[in-house]
Amino acid sequence: MNDLIIIAYRTFLLYFVILIIFRLMGKREIGELSLMDLVIFILIAEVAAFALSEPKRNLFESILPMIILLIIQIVISIITLKNKKIRDLIDGDPITIIRNGVIMEKEMRKQRYNLDDLFQQLREQQVGSIQQVAYAFLEPSGNLSVFIKNEHFYVLPLIVDGEIQNRHLHLIQKTEEWLLEKLLQQDINDITEVFYCCFEKNELYVQKKEAAS
């Protein structure tokens, strides 16, 4: 009976501890969880299970790993916020699956993503034909983002956090030299100063990074 009371108390306490930890990790939809988020969540669930299955174990010994996991997650979030390469390494980068009605077969093979998966996700977005699609991106979350021709115009970012997106330049049939020349016309010599840049309606839009306070 004493063990049951301890388990009930720990269940109640761990519920709020885990709730606070997830709240501190930041808001994110379940379908948008990164691989790192998923690993952290699974480990926290395992730690909580041990705390409930072993009532005689010191409760602090169970909560401590959760706090450590929270610290790891926060530190990684700060690092990935400042470094896109690390962010892409951990979270992944969107992959172009369809471009102007053409399926990117090579990219699908790399992602082990088959036609049945593609057709299902297109149906879920009420897209009846591949020819309707201007761009379709397989997101790191596994979701498919679809942009219809002459309906939704998607603008590819050319610079993100001071880093040139060569893959996007290739998609719009431009070169890095062309981009650097355009930036010079706006008196920008250092791309690391650029927070976001895109080419829209035959004009280069540039947003510089805010000065550190």
C-alpha cells in the first residue's frame, strides 16, 4: 500500500515536472518535431518510467537526468539558432521533390521516399495532378509542402543567416557571382551581414542582421 501511495505521488509530481520541461523547450507541433526533439522526449519518457517502476529509488536521481536533458536541449537550440550548418545537420533541410511538374527521382531515392508516399500526401492536400505543382518540398518533419502553379508563388531564400543557398540559386538558374554583384549594388560587401535575402519580381530583397545589443 505504501508503494502505491509513492507511485501515485510520483506520477502527480512527474506530470508537472515533464509539463514544465516541455514548456521550457518551446512551442512546437507534434508533426514538426525534429529528430533531436524526438530523442529528448523518448529519453524523458524512459526516465519517468524508471521513477515509477522503482518506488524505492531516490526521486531526485530520476529528476536530475530530465534537468540535464533540458539543459542539453536548450544549449543545442541556442547553438542551432546561431549556426545554420549545425541546424541543417541536426534538423535537416527541405528537399525539392517536384519542380515545375517534374518529379525529382534522384532526390526521392536519397530520402527513401516512394511514389505511394508522394501521391498520398498530394491527395491529402487535394492536389490531383503532378502537373499542377510548381514546387513540392519534403520537410524535415516528413510533411510535404506543395505550391500550385499560378496560385501560390513560392520565393526561394538565397541567403539565410549569412549563408548562400547554392541549391536555391541553381533552381532559379542564377549563379553565386550574380548574387554577389547584386549585393554590391546595394552596398553590401559581406554576406555574413545578411539575415535573409530573396529574389522576387525581378528584384533582390535583402534584410540585414540586427546589430547586437
